[in-house]
Amino acid sequence: MTKTKKVAKKIKTAEKKIVKAVAATKNLPSIQIPMIGVIVFCLLLAATSFTAGFSYFQFKNAGKTTTQATATFDPEKTEKPELDFYVMSFCPYGNQMEEVLKPVADLLGDSVTLQPRYIFEKISDLKTQCQQYDSSNCTNYVTAGYFSTESECKSALVEYSNDCYDENNYLKIGDAYYSSLHGRSEAIQDVREICAYNSLGDDKTNWWKFVENVNNNCTVDDVDTCWEEQAKSAGLDTNQITECFNTQAAELIDKEIALTTENNIQGSPTLYIGDSEFPAEDAYTSAGTGGMKIGKKVFAESEYRTSEFIKEALCAAFKKSPRACKTSLEVEDDADTTASAASAGSCD
């Protein structure tokens, strides 16, 4: 049998099967639908599909608003972007920022420089510093609204004056008195964290572990006895940190004070990318509805203290961004998840 005949035979066999199938349905009841009904049905089906699709789109995007950019971040491109973050070791808002920055550090590694900076106060003349608490100033303080009555003012100033003159409240090196907002122990811990950071090479993983350990397990009241265990747990050499503190503390603090003075740092946390404060002032509005455009993305003011926002800013500062920049650091909304959105407060 030729190939043509074989094909013809298969076609005939198929035709017979179709005829049998049709014949089996002849006794079934049937409904005749006018052509106009078919057309109306199809139109209704199309409309329903569109409405359902539109409703799903609305549901999926419920709660989302379009953020208008009030500022654009267009940094100078470098081979290795740098971010300085000004904090105090026991400022809760600074600690939150460290938690936000850690995922960025974990993701980008040594392709960027994330440099901690600390806010100190230096007092050369304790007597001059403490004269502001003289009770003879109470009239002015009451007038300015700091106190309700002169009696209340005088009582408070006595306490303030005693604390101010108490040298135990300061880190004294030579003739200078150093402090941080939360006291002597915070100033000392600030120096320890600087020493720990400087003791490591490009890989700062253990520094981030150390800071995380201290933030979670120590307080400003017990840090002097708590920090060593946290440092050892993070894989740091505590003897090296202590040696650094004993020999370099004043030099390290004065360097930080010079930077905070130069950049007019007012509170913890404050961020700088390159030579500019980040976000810039024009990224904020009085109503809290500001927005910043980074590349093709626009971030709302409420997102300025998130890991994803800071990652995008650093990635925009690369001459050639690494593949890690394609990884999202967005997390599910969670009131207890600091990396999702840290508080906008600060320690001033």
C-alpha cells in the first residue's frame, strides 16, 4: 500500500468515528439560541471579565498611594561609595539606625564603606561650663518658659549644678573633660566601638556583631562590665580594644568632634553619603509627605529610614553597581521590625 493510500484510509476511519459520535447525539434535547442572544452573552462576558480584572487590580493596590518626589538623589559616582553615620552608643534612635544599616552592610560587604561616627562633647573649663546653672539666672529661665516659678528653677539648678561639677560624670583625659549625651559610660563605649572598628580590615562583620550584641544585651548603666563578653562573642580581641582605648582615646574623640563640628551635626542619627547629608533638607516637608527619587524609584518620607532606601542610595553612587544591588531588602510591614522602618526621632 502506497503512502498516499495509507493517509486516505486514516482519513476515512476518522470520518466514520465522527459520524457515529454525531449520530449518538441526535436523540438528545437541544436548545436553539438566537444569534442576537449569543452576541449579548459575549458582550456581558467581556464586560464581567473587565470588571473582575479591574476590581482585582484595585484590591491588589489597596492602601497604596502615589508618592510625589520633592527631591532627587543624584550623587557623584565613585568606585566605592561611602556612608558616614553619626550616632551615640546608647541613643535608641542611633541603635535603630544601626539595625537598619546592618542588612545593607551584609548585602554590599566591602564594596562600600559604612563608617560609624560618634557625637561627643569636650569641656576644657568645667567651672565656665557649669556657671550656666547658677541660680541667679532663674529670672531669665522663668521668663523664657523653662520653669514655671523661680522656686522650681532654683531647686532644679542645684541638682544640675551638682551633676555638672561632679567629675565622675566625665571621661577625664589630661585637663579635658569628655562626655556624650547619656554620660561618661556612653562616651567610653563610643571609644571602644571606634577602637573595635579600627582593629578590623575591610571585613567589618565582627564589628556589626559587637554593636548588635551591646545594643541587645547591655545598658548605659552596666556596659563597663558587660561589653567584654559581647566583644568576645563577636570574635574581637578585647585586649586590643582596651589598649587602643588607653593610648588613643583623646586623639580619637578629638577627631570625631572635629567632624561633627565641621558638618554641624545636631543629632543621632545623621547620615552623610559622600560629602552631603542624606537625605537632603528638601526631601522633607512640614506635613511629612516628602518623597525622594533615586533612579527610577520614588521613596516616601516614611521610608527614609529603611534598609531598602539606603541600599538604593548607595547603589546609585557606584560608577558600576555590583550585582548585589539587584537584591531587594524590603520586608513585610511589622511594627516590631526595625529594618522595615526605624523611628524618625533623634537624640539631640
